[in-house]
Amino acid sequence: MTATAEIDIGTSVEPLLPSTALDTVGTNLERNSSLPYQFIDYRVSSLADSTGNMPPIVRQIVEGLTTLRALPGNSAKATRSLPTVLLYDDAGLDYFDRITYLPEYYLTACEIEILQTHIEAIVAEIPDGSDVIELGCGSLRKTELLLDALDKRRTAITYYAIDVMPQPLHESMAKLAAQFANVSLCALCGTYDEVLPRLTKSERPKTVLWLGSSIGNYHSPDAVEFLKKISQSVLAANDALIIGMDKQKQTSIIMDAYHDSQGVTAEFELNILTHINRLVGEYAAQQGDTTLPASATGLFDTSAFRYVGVYDEQIGRHDAYLEACVDTEVSWPHSIVAEVKEICGSDSNVAVRRGERIYIESAYKYSDSAAEVLAQTIGLTFSAEWTESRDYYTLNLFRKPQAAMPLVSQTIPVSFDKWSIPAHRASTLRNTLSNSSAPEQFPTIPSVDEWTDLWAVWDTLTLHVLARKKLLVRPIDLRHPFIFYLGHIPAFADIHMAAAESAPLSEPAVFAQWFERGIDPNMEDPTICHNHSEVPDEWPSVDKITAYRDRVRRRITAWVDGYYAANSAVSADAARHVWMAFEHEAMHIETLLYMVLQMDPADIRSPAISTFGLNSSAQPARSWISYSGSPAAVLGLTADSETALGAAALPTGHVFGWDNESPSMSVAIKPFRIHTQPITNSEYLGFLKAISSGSARADGELDDLIPQSWVALSSSQGPTGNKLLDADYGVRAAVGTPSISKTEAALWPVCVSQAQAEAYASWCGKRLPTEAEWTYATRSYHLARALSANAPNLAYSSAMPVDKYLGELLAAQDASGDAHACQPYDMFAPTNANIGLSHWHPTPVPTTPASPDCLPEASFIGSAWEWTSTPFHPFDGFKPSPMYPGYSADFFDPPETHGSDSAHYIVKGGSYITHPRIALRQTFRNWYQRGYPYVLATFRLCEDASL
């Protein structure tokens, strides 16, 4: 490479391509009018800078050869390493292009098949006027298929190809340039570090392509860091990212792909030594070193090494090494010895013994859950997946959401499997459960970033999804109009911030009087209602309410900033007030959404671009799992007492809960069986059609069983003779109303009232689980599933109760699960749970059965809350919260009520819009009236068992 010349692109020079997303200042911009494409060289010199300092890439070579590093999640010994990027000089690119044609290397063929088979669906995701940016374009053999389709179906597309070497990039672009009338081409030459900082957000929609399973060459933390940079600096809301991901499969297939019979892969890997010899030789010659001209052998004796590869089945990763065939050494040129000593503390040559391996690169292979876990880890939404006939490989579509409440974890999984982090925590169970300040646990006070995410979601719902003129609408008679909630959230927060600070209310103080508490009347008799705020004759204007909201937000931000900056002690009471304000807003986001969903879908402005898969007619991978029960299962928080803590200093790592979560209590649980998956929309529709075939039920009774979460898309007289059941139903979502008969919504958990859930269960001859059964089943399953990943010799039998299997797994670790049962947060829940707006809609239940010797796939958290058969009663010894005495007490049913006599029932888990702090707190108790049909709550079946 040569150093690029910096040229002045003044304001009088118009860019060649219609994009505002590219910074060309200080680059080599080729303006050759004979070129049918634009070429911008972003490379910096690979040799020393003007000060004579060692270039970064040579420094990386020295550091890699003089430092031993272990791979993530690998128990094998640490090794020396070489920079993976040095595989890709001109010769390396040629070798790799040859590899893509080899019969053993299935990845390219799979990706081509996906592009050929699903090209219409892929192009549908890229609108007119888009910038399409490809990371590492290579020969463009695969991309040509996409560009050809875009040229025929779209207009004003600009394609940016990023790659490291200029000559191959010129050749690839020249080959394509003459083919397209509606696609403009631009080549960006350089490494990702050199090019990506020049790409910025623009008004033009963008789709970034990262094909070839190149993500697999990055260790998970590095992939997350890289993709977060792209998301934050390049992508705007609703922009897309398409990533190719190679799936886990039979080991022999993977080994053949990286150990081809012609030996091309070996030549490709060994070529890195030739490249390094040339690169270091050129640098040494530049320093005036005549002892090692560029034509000499160089650092390495290339004949002393051979290529070897190893596949780790548990992680799903192929690692490539160069192994010394004989004792050899890395010989430093005289001119760089001083710099080598400065870097590593020694100027000695590096001895490499026979059999020693030098790490070159990895290729991760991914599980079925990896794309969803990756999306949640980097803060994107996983929107669609396309695969090929053998299901070896997938192209995955991600979009940047306008707002979400991601689970912020400092733990990055070794592989992006949903059980990777839980399995890691379970592998050191004693430390995990005893460390109250473990990074997996939420900090007591939500950070400013968490507040900011929360506010972004709230503003999206109130000021984007709802048009301003709709804020006075009241879609549910049992609730205030939307504008009340616009003021309720800041008013409630301000009341508690004033208490935390022992300071006055924010102005106008009357807002606290008008907006402090909403209404939740009895459905059977709406005149029965708890105490609530007086309703003003006229609601304040939206502008006045939002100005008040902003003042309160600044107040919260200042308090939280001060808390974290000073790291000083605060009283438990003050901290609880701030925590209450946060969780209260998080809960009301859910209230606001289910109210929005009851509007005419035409009046809802979608907050995101969503892609709904087609109805594949697949059936849920549902089975029964059994539990032997417990004489003393723990419910509730064990260490949170509002009155006991009071004004004392906030304990480190403390977890707050609402008053109905305390005090904890023990309950006896008899043997039971429970379904692994909730009931789906398709199954519930089948139930309605089955009962409608008889004449015993009147239309009105059937009408009561149709979920309010559905909307009729069309209606016609059909086979049932009932216009309600002959309609094509869609499921209400802020991003559309996908058809149950035609789309993936068939496999979404159905959202119903508790009364409707009980009707379905009764029809099946089953029942709903109790709160204790659901909690016990969830805790036991998640911990057992996490532990089983580290105990391949302990197979599961379908006849074995899950809690018994858990006992065997715990015994193998010489650990106890009692501590886990008392933990506030479920640290072993899978990391792909649909919570915190990972999606703006439910997601399908699993349809792929687990292998016979493994625990079946069970989904307990996410998409929708789950109804139980437990009335909302207090735990023994309950005391109302002094800060919010009516939070629970106003809604408890009398102790003597049971069954249909109870008005309110417990729901557990969390929906797709539930904040992770709430969804993952095992002790959280939510409740609704049994006939309330609007909530995002589903159900699963349960029955008694004889074990």
C-alpha cells in the first residue's frame, strides 16, 4: 500500500453520488471520467509515518508473537497469534476466492441459494433511494445477484463496496459497473477502521450487508463492539443490517469445509507468513536495514509451519493455527530490535518449538437462537431470517429500533446461544448466587441510560404512535383518555422525587393534584372504584404537560447523576422513591400500549418497520414436563422491608420490590405437569371453531370468547355459518395487524382474559397453573437447563420430573438450589426472551423439538404475561407501603373469595413491552380483573400429576 494523498474537496465540487452519508475529506478520490464508478482510497500507509514510528500493523505482529493469549471460553493453553487481517493481501484474496468455489466450502453456495430463492423478499426490505453498504465485498459474485434485482425493481440505489486491496476492488467494480442503470457504484478502499468512521447517518435509508458469515471471524465481544459502532454511528432508526451466519451442524461437514482435499485453505492460511515477511522486510528496508532486504526470507521460515484446524463442538467454533513442524525461531531485523524491546521488554528472537501453534483466525458457527441473542446484545431488532434447502446457513435481517428498553449486561456470551450466559453463570453456581453485587444483577438505582431508554419508549408511544389530536381519545371506558397518562407519569415521579429530596413539587404543583392517580373501576359495577385524582374541567394543553414532563425529567437526571458521580450513601427511603418512579413509568408504558392497541388500526402510526413471516403451518414444539413439587417453595422477596429499612443507608446490592412481594412465604406444592409453551392464536381459533360447531352456544356467548387482541380483517359467510368465526382475524400490534391464517401470528401466544383462558382450559379438561406452580416450574426449568449445558453425561429422561433432574445436576456440582429460589432476579433465564421491546409484537413459540436426551424447549418469559388460577391475595404478614399504601391494598380480593368470586388474578412473567427489570424479577406480582380482555396476557395448561 502507499500513503494516500490528501486532497481538498471544496464546496464547489459536487459529490459524484447522491449521498450525504460519506466523508471524503483527506482521501484519495479518483475522479477519472473514464471510470463508470467512484473510487475513494481511505488507506493510511502500512509503513512508518513521518516521525519514523513503527506502523500499527507491525506493532500488532510483534505483540501477537510475544504475548500468549487464550481464546474465549477455551480451556486449551494460551498461544501466540498473528493479526487475522494479514490473511487478505492480493494473494490471500485470490486464494480465498478459489476457496469459495470448492465443493467442501458450502457457505458460498448456501448464500447464493438464499439470494436466488428469497430475492423478492430481500429486495422488498430495501426501499427506493437507499444506500446499500457492503462490508468486505470480495469478488461481488454473490452481491451481483442482489444488485441485479435492485436494478430491476428499485430506483436511485447507491452501492458502496468496502474492501482492503485496491486492485481486486477495481476489478470487481469494473465488471459490474456497465450492467446497472438504477444502481450507482462507489468503491471504498481500506480496512473497517479506516472506512467506517467516514460513514455517517443521513436521511437516505441504509442497508448494511455483512455476508459470508464474516461475523464468525470475530470473537463475540469483538463482534458486539464492532456492530454497536455501526449501529451508533451509521444506522438511523429503521435502517437495516443483513448478516450471513453459518449454523452449527455435523462436525465432519465443518471440518471438511476448512480442510479441503485440494489444500487451498492451507495455502491461504500459510500465505499470512509470506505477507508478514514482505511487510516487515519493507519496513526494515525503509529504516535503512541492509541485513534484511524485502526479498529475504524474513521473520519466518515458511517451510517450518503447517496448517491445522480444531473444531470445538460445545462452543461452535473452528480455530485455525499454524503449527511448527520443526524447532524454529522468529528473527527480528536489526533495525527494529530496539522497538521490539520497547514493546515486549526483550530483543531476543522468538523461539517456536516443534508442535507449538500460532493462532490465526476463528470461524464461529451459530445456534438457532443466535440471531435473536445478537440483536438484543447490540440493541437491534431481529426482523427476518432466510435459509436454504439444507438449513446450513441463514441471512438475517436486523433493524435499528426507534426506541427499546434493552437488558444492559456486562457479560458477553462466548457464543450467541440463548443458554450461553446462563450456562456460564451455572458453571460457577456458588459464586453466582453468593455475589450480591454480581454484574448480572441490576443496580438498585436505574442509571441515566436506563431512564433515557424508558423515556424514548414513552415519547414514541405518546408523541409518535399517537397523533396529537388522538390524545383526548378514550379507547377503553375503564381508563382515562391518553392525555391523563401524559401528565400522570411526570406527576407521580415528581411527587416521589420531592419526597426523596425533601423539596417542593415542581410547578405547576396543581398537576400533582390532577394527575397523581388514575382509575381502575370494577368491571361488573364501574361505580365501585378506588380513590383517584380529581378530574379537571379541562385537561391542560399538551405543550404545558410536556414542558412539565421535561422539568421533572431534568430533576430525575440531576438526582441520578449526583448519586452515581458522588458514589455517596443515600437513605433507603430516598432510593425507594426514585425506584418507584422508574418502575411505575415502566408499568404504565404497558398500560398505554394495550390502550393504543384498542384503537382503529388505521389511527396507529407504526413505530417500526416489521417483517412478518408466513404461516408455515408448523406446530408448536409443545410437551408436558412434570414436577414432583415441594413442601416449602419460597414466594416473594426475602430481604426487603420498607418499614425496617426506612431512613437507614441503602444497603449495597439491595433489591426493592412492591409491597405485595413481601414478606416472603413458604407454600406446599403437590406434583403437577405443565405445558412447555403457551397456547397460540391458531390453537385458540381452533377452539372457537370447535365449540361453534355445536348449537348450544349463542352468538353472544361466542362473542365473549373472541379475544380483544384480535381484529377482523374481513368477514364473510363461511363453513361455520357464523360471521364472527368466518372472518380472517389479525392480531393487534402497533406495527400492523398480521393475519392469523396467513402469517407467523398463528404461532404467537394468544392474548386473552383470565375468563377466556379458563374457558379454553376447561374445554381441554385441564386447568391453569397456580402462582406457586408457575414460579416453581420456571425457576427449576431455567436453572436445570443452564446446568445441563455443563453436564453432558447427565442425560434427561422425559419421564423424569424437572426438579428431580435439577437435584441430580446440583449434586454433580456439589451445590444447592435453595439460594436460587430466594434470588430476586432469574439469572438463568434464556437471553433471547422477547421483553423490553426486543420486538413491537409477540414472537412465535418454538416449533423445533429438542433431542430426546435433553430438556424440551420451554418458554416461560416474554411475548405475553401468563394468567394463573391464583386470586390476588396478600402474603401472610403483608403491610401496605407507607409511600404508596393503595398500590396493592385497594385491589386485594377478600380472603374468602375464590374461583369466579374473585375479581383479580395474578399474572406472571412479562410481555414484549415489559421492562427487563420487571420481567426478570421472579418475585414481581402483576394482577388484572379476570374478565379484563385488553391486557397482553396469555396462558398455558397445567394438571395434577401422580409421581
